[in-house]
Amino acid sequence: MSAGSTKIVPDSQWKAPATDSAKESLTRVQNIIGDFDPDHTMKYYDHWSQHYEEDLKVLDYTVPDEMVEAMRKFISDDDWKLDGFQVLDIGLGTGQMAEALQKHLEYRGHIDGVDANEKMMEKARTKGIYRDLVQHFLLSDSPMPLHSNKYNVVVCCCSMVPALIQPECIPDMARVVKPGGIFFFTTRSTDGNIGFRDRVESQLDKLEKEGCVEKLTSKVIPQYSWPTTEDEKEKHCISAMLYGVRKLKET
């Protein structure tokens, strides 16, 4: 599978980045994918917050743009302009998802955010896009301190990884979506993430069987990419699986 000049290849076929900056950025990205340890994860994000936005730029991070484009098929551009329309950004980082909504949809409505790391949220806060930011480490036994059935759109962009948000948190994320609203999120689509992705799909299957959601889309997209030759004619990438569901009833 390919996306433009970017090759989505099995993990075992990844080639090392050609530039020092890409090597450093890729190392920091990969260091966050380890086993689940909330204390270690937060300490790492404290450190990564200093380099985060530059790393995303170096590694051609386009997941927010891909997510906006995918959501457009299910919510019209006019709907985003409706009075009272509300968005929740879970694992907001430094605010790339909110920036993509403003850039591609000219969305100027309410966006709230939830993230576990205060240093990352500090950077998002300075952009003046979010209405409310809540610091909370989402766990299966520690739901978000937010009202149920509230948001027209809930997004979780690249935060559902083994070291951070677990698949068993999906029901709580769906809980805050309004009936008729949508929930879009990603996890890695790499060979090394198969077991984690199986848990994601198990949670979605359960919600679908219970009549809580209907599945709208799932597709592989590029997440991070890097040049493997100095002239950048070839790029390899870490891929992500993008999921979208519509909520059908109150939970």
C-alpha cells in the first residue's frame, strides 16, 4: 500500500532515516510505544513536550488532516457551523487536531480537550483554540470527568497506544458522544501492534452488538514518515488504522 511517494511497509522492512533530524525524531516517537506504565509515560511526555511539535513536522505527521477528511464523509461542512456544535479532543497533545479543524473546515465552534500531561496542554493552551482543557489520565476504571451524551464529535488522534490509552477505555470515550454524533480515533497499524489492535476491535464489536454504535469506516493511513535517501525520493512510514463510528443511543 502506498500514499503518494510514501511506502507503507511491514515493520521488518523499515529503512533507517537518511537525516540526523529524522533519526532523532523517530527515536523519540518510538520510545513512547513501550509497556503501559503511567508514571513513566508522563515523565517521558514532560521531556518530549520540548521536541514534540518539531518531531511531528520532521516526520511529516498528517493524521489530523486524514481524520478531518474522513469525517467529512459523515458530517457536512454546514453541520460544523451549527450553533451549539461541540467537539472533544482526547489526548490532544499540543493541539494539532484542533488546528486541523480550523484549517480545513474553518471550524470556530467549541473544542474541549482531555490530556494526561500538563506540559503538553500548556502548549495547546497558548494557541487559544480550546474552550476547556481537563488534565486526566484516562483508565478503564477512571472515566473522564465529563457529562455523557454531550459532544457532536469526539476524536482521539494517535493517543491509543500501549503506553497510553488502552482499548478498554473505548466505551467511556463513546459515552460522551451525543446520539447521532461520531467518534473517530486511531491506533497503530503495524505488525508489532496486532494484539493491541485486536483488543480495539473487540471493544468496537461489543459496542456494535449492544446497539450502541454503528461502524462507519476503518482504513490504513500514514502516521509518521521519513526519507530513506538524501534526495527524499523514497519514504517509509509508520502506519495507523483510522476508525470511525456513529453513536446510536444514549449511554
